[in-house]
Amino acid sequence: MTRAVTALPAVLGHLPPQQAAVYKPLLDVRPEYLNSGYDEVEAKYGTFDRYLSDGLGIGRHELKRLKKDLLIG
């Protein structure tokens, strides 16, 4: 489990119940949310690599640095 997922109850626990109920779906990591995002990327850019380069303007060297800094393992 990621830190973001394990931290979610703590974050929501600081909010009034009605407010937590509103924010929970926005902060959840749900397969259908991720799949929808990937579907949009594929429809517009064809591949995730093209999305990174054409959509976000991330070059090869910057991507290598981001992977080094953000990925574990």
C-alpha cells in the first residue's frame, strides 16, 4: 500500500464527516479513475510516452531524472 493510500484516513479524519464524504471520492485511488485517465491519454496521444513528451513537454533527460527521483526499486 502506498503512503498516500495509508494517509487518506488520517487526512479525512481531520474533517467534519459531511466534508470528508465529499472529499473521499476525489482522493481515492480507484481503478476506474486511472483507467479513464489512461483511455484519454491513448485517445489523444496514442501512447503514454507521447503524452509525456507532446502533452507535458517532458524530454528524455528530464524523464530519466524524474524516474530516478520518484520511483522506488
